[in-house]
Amino acid sequence: WDLQKGIDYAYQNNVTVQQSALNVQRSEIGVKQNRLGLLPNLNGGATYGFNFGQRIDPFTNQFATERVATGNIFLGSSLDVFNGFTKVNNVKNSQQNLLASQYDLESIKNDISLQVCLAYLRVLQNKESLAVSQNQIDITQQQVDRMGKLVEAGQMPRGTLFDLESQLAQEQLKLVTAQNSVSLALLSLTQLLQLEPEEARNFDIEKPDLT
């Protein structure tokens, strides 16, 4: 993965970023609700029914034994003319909450970007150290081979060969340490990105072209 792919993936999958994005959506809904609260409300309904048996006909006020049908339709509306600017202030408050949640999201994204960048650079640094260690081992191995031939020819003391072999062993230990550092740095980056185990198993980064 290159750096930009890692940052984009973190934006989409990091739990903290997702929670902050949900807060922004919640604030947007709050603004919409408070704006709609400024509009007048409207309620309406209708009823219709039948009465059977001996009843008072509501229209003639006489006893009726036949079926009597009744119906009712109602419609009502109200509008706050003035309520101490409560609703207006609610709209302003919800708008400020929306701005705050948007800034929080940007701040969290910046933090995640920085963390991914640092983890990415740590992997690059450890890989570079690994390459240096491997290169140094190759050089020292050549010196050991050359010194071995000189010792066999009687031109150099055997103690010098032992010193080079000891140096080679130390550099091999450094190589193992460098390999472990690369593995740990990659593990740290995969945990930061919250990759699934299948994705993390073969995860690696792309070395940027700095030419």
C-alpha cells in the first residue's frame, strides 16, 4: 500500500472517525428539525360512523330506529408569533453544534493522518536499517572469506580471522533485530488501520519514489 491508500482506508474504517462522522450527521438532523420547528403546524382528521337501534337522531332530535350515519372532519393549525426567540436560538445553537462536530471530524482525520504517516515512515526507516544491516553482512562476509585465505596462506594471524568472525556474528544479530523491527512496525500500522486478519497477513507498504 502507498501512503495515500493507507490514509484513505483509515478515514473509511477507523472507529473514531466513523463515530465523529455520525455526530456530524446527527447535528445536521438537529439543524433541520429546529428549522422545521419555525413553520406552522397543521393537524387534521376525519371520522365516520353508523348507529343502529333506537337512537336520538342528532339532526332532528327525534327517536330513530333506522340506521343513523354520522361524520366529522376537523382541521387545525397553529403558529408561534413570539416565544422569546426560543426557536430561533435553537436553530442558531444547532448550527453551532454542527460546526463544532465538523471541526471535530476534521481534527480527528488530521490526527489519524499524522499517526498513519508516522507509522508508515517507521516501517520505511526500519526497512532501510534492515537493508543496511544486510549490506554490511555481505561486506563482512567477503572480508572473512578473504582473511580465511590469507590465514591459510600464513600471511595473517588466525586471531584476526576470529575477530572478523565475531564481528560477522554481531552483525547477523543486528540483522535479526532489524527484521523483528520491520515486522513490529508493520504490525503497528495494520493495527492502526484496523485491518482484518486476512488483509494483515500479507500486508506491506510501497516504497515511495523520492527521485
